[in-house]
Amino acid sequence: MCAAVAEDRRWAKQYPWLGEEPIPTDSCISEEIYQQEIEKVFKKVWLSVGRVEELPEPGCYKLKRLDFASTSVLLIRGKDNEIRAFHNTCSHRGNTVVVPEGEWDNFGQKSAFSCRFHAWTYNDQGELIGAQDEKGMPPCFNKSENGLTPISLDIWEGFIFINLDENPKVGLKDYLGKMGDHFSGFPYDEITHCFSYYTYMDTNWKVGLDAFAEAYHVNTIHAGSFPGTFSTGLQMIKLYDDHRSTAVCFNPPKSAPPVAGLAQSKARGSLVNNVAETILPPTLNDEKRDDYAFELSVFFPNWLLHVSEGIWFTHQFWPIAQGKTLWEGKYYVKEPRTNSEKWALEHAMVVQRNAWLEDTATMEGTYYALKSGSKKFMQLHDEEILVRHGYHVLEKYLKGEEGGH
Ligand code: FES
Ligand SMILES: [Fe+2]
């Protein structure tokens, strides 16, 4: 075990204002609390919904369903190269303009978006450019006032954020605050080769999120994928208003099994790849630890961003209902150049898939057991202080005390 873990309650001593009380389980199983979270958090704060690289050219769009708000968001890059967000709702009688296909995000490219119900048509800037048999519309009808309904959008480091509030209380820069500074300067736009997994789970969104916001579970849950690789003790924790970040470090190196060792030596995309030169901005690993593995962070409320040498990855938990959640895991590496790098990438993808299966495997079981109501509280370990911080921030929003950025 890492020596740091044996230091008694070091995080509680560093952050005494978070307290050490058990956390009520109600938060994960109460329908009433869930409805408050949707109204006071998810419909009010900035949410990460994509990357600019997903919309490379004018007319490119991404359709993202936000079931918690009974809407889908249409992100479009216009001819003027601006990316805008709209409710995917027709101004005529409210049909969906782009019909969602399948169960996950939709992508495409169009110069005009025509509603299939009565063919009202919008351009790539959301303006209504055609209404069928327009002469039949009443004199008060004005096309220029009937474009798609815009949603506030802003971009940080190539990440597209939206805010469903008609008048967001704070801009994205202020919302991210020091967390934005902490993660700025990493070459996200140069590491764009992505593999991803998603699944819908019968769990509350926080049960999922919390399972990724600590390393206390790595010796047990990840004994298969990363045996003894990472320390359960966190380092360099930073609590920035609503957001939180920490370093996860390696245990003293052990020799890898032969195939894994070979893959790691070839990979440009392994989490345990060694590199000669750092690409991390100076804000990360500011103590310059040589056992630094990766940065783990939670951007409030539902997005985790991780960066490491040569890779970065995200998790996101979208509430669908109180006990239903969409999990998305996305992992970014540099484009493989050679066949051996392609093979090493396949290996990294399988290892990561296994690790994420290990993580997600607990989430439905935890929710099911919590729903029994037999435990009124969760008892948190000191190394789960990011989880504690999450509930602290949430409580602030539910009480209406947010906005102190
Ligand atoms: S609802 Fe879209 S054209 Fe009628
Ligand atoms: Fe994990």
C-alpha cells in the first residue's frame, strides 16, 4: 500500500470545511431530490456536450438527446464557421427537426434542415428560410422571428458547452474559474483519435459518477485490468469552487506481463505508457512527482476529464430518469502511424474496455441495494474526499446558494 494512504485523514485535515459526516443515501434514491437536481442544476449550469473537431465543416451537425430536459440539442457549424446550439424543435407545430436515429448521438452534414412534418426549412444558422405555401400564413407571421430556438453555447479548449437556462447566471469562463486554468494548455486538439463506449444503466447518475471519482477501489475492482498498477492514495487534490481535481499515481513499477509490456512499449495510447518528455501544462503535477500517472477531475455536475502523457479521456453521466443513466466513456490518443502502433492501440482499447466494464459493473448493483432503503447513510473514507465534495456542492445548489464564483 502506498505510504501516503497510511497518513490518517490527511484530506479531512486539509479541507475541514467539508466535514466528515456520513452522506445520506436519499440523494441517490429520492425522486424528489432528483427533480430538484434537474431543475436547479442540470437546467442551470454549463454542460459539456462535445468537441469542435466533431463539427469540422460548415453544415456539420451533432444531435444530442438531453432526456432529463425532454429536449434534444442540435449543434451546427454555420457557413460563417460559428458553432451554435438550438433546441431541435420546429417553430411550426413543434416536431423534431432532425429525427434522432439509434440510441446515441447522431452526426451529419446538411446545408439546410427540413422538418419532415410540413417541410419548414432552416439554414445552418438556425434561421427559417422556407415555410411550405407561405402565402397561407397569417399577416402577423414573420419568418425572421421563427428560427430555431437558440441555446447558450461557449467553447473552452475546444470543448463545446451549452447552458439550457435562458439567461445563464454566469458565463462559461466564470463557471469554470480556476478549474479552467488548471486544465488549459493541454494539446487536446492534437490528440484526436478517439474510441468510445456507452451504455444505459439502471442507476442514479451520481452512483455512476462517484465510482469514477476515487481511486479507493483500484486494488479491488481493477485487480484484473490494472493489477497493483495505481495507488489508492490521491495526490495534489485541488478543490476549485464546484469542480475538483486530483492526481492518481503509480505504485512502484512491477514488470508487466509479456504481451502488455510489448504493447506498452509500442503504444501511443496506453495509460501506462512511459514517455521521455512531458506534454502536461505546468499546472498539472505541480509537485513534479515521478510516480504521476494521470489527472482525474470532475467538472460539476456530470463530466470527468482525465489527462496524462499522450492521452486524455472523459466520462460523462447523463440522467435519463432517477434510476436510469447514460454513461459515455471516450478515450483520445494520437493517430497510430504504424501497424505495431495500431496493434498496441487495439490492446489499449481492450484493456480500457475491461477496466471500464469493471467500473460500470458495480453501478447497477449499488443502486439496487441503496433502493432497499436499508442503509440511510454512506460512510466515506478520507480518500473519497472528491465524492464528499460532490455532495457538498450539490447541496449548495439545491439550497439555492450557488453562484459564488
Ligand atoms: S411541425 Fe415542423 S413543419 Fe410542421
Ligand atoms: Fe475505476
